[in-house]
Amino acid sequence: MTAPASTPPVAGRIEYAYDYAPLQKLDFWRATVTKPAPLILFVHGGGWKRGDKTNATGMQKVNHLINEGYAFASINYRLVPTASVEQQAADVSAAVAWVRANTGKLGIDASRIILMGHSAGAHLVSLVGTDPQYLAAAGLSLSDIRGVIALDGACYDVLRQIADGGAFMAKTYVELIS
């Protein structure tokens, strides 16, 4: 019997803590190349209050990307209501700082780090990739990331999502700003 598509590949996955909170961990896969590889750092969605680094949206990409010469990391971050969205963006920045500090161990090229996020993760990588305060707090600058890939950015227009997204989405956004 084969594993479902949402199950992360087992081969090569290494979990690291990038900070001290229990959720501040990342899963890492090396690229299949021998030279320092670019890194895709993936941030899961889940309405800022749920989700996990093993989320299928990111995991389906792992094998493809590592075989194309990219290293891949998928992070967890502290969740609402324990953490604010700003603290979540700080977690993304802390993960970037950790991978940059460990490029030799990870076999990655520090000048080619790309942030990718889905849904709430798209919002978080967009915050980190456009507002220098988050990376600056981690001792970095916007020039320390090469790019941002935001998948499913419905959360860019929160007021419209509250109005048009139905009761579930309205509740999700209202809880964030309450």
C-alpha cells in the first residue's frame, strides 16, 4: 500500500529547531546536487491558527524541487491566539536567519533563499519579504532573500474576505483583529 500524497517523503528529511518554542521547527531536505543549492523555505497556511509543516500543499512540491536542484525546508510557527501575526512573521524571519547561519551544514547557497507560502503562509512570507522590520529584528535585510512566492493570497484583502468569504472566513479574520 502506498502512502497518501499528503504524507511527506521520508528519505532525507531532517528536523531542526530554529528557535526555542516547541512549534519553531523546520523539516529540511537536501537538493540532489553537490554544489550549494538554492533554498525554498515553505510556510504553511491554516488561517494563522492551525496547520503544520507537513501540510500537503508544500509536501507535494518536495520531491520535484529537490530533484530540480533546490533544497527545501518547511517550517512550523507559533499559532494564534498564543502568538500574534507579527510574532508569526518574526518566526519566519528567525527561520531564515537560522538557515543562513547553517548554510554549510545544509549545503545551501545563502544568496539564493526564496520564501514560499500558502494562504496564511502566503501572507506571512509577503510581510517578511516586503516589510524590512521583520528581517531586521533577526539581524537580516530584504537583500538576504532572493524572492517570495505567495500561493493563494486571498488574505491580502481582509475586508473583502470578511464580507464575501462566508461565516467561517469572517470569524477567522475577526478573531485575528480582536
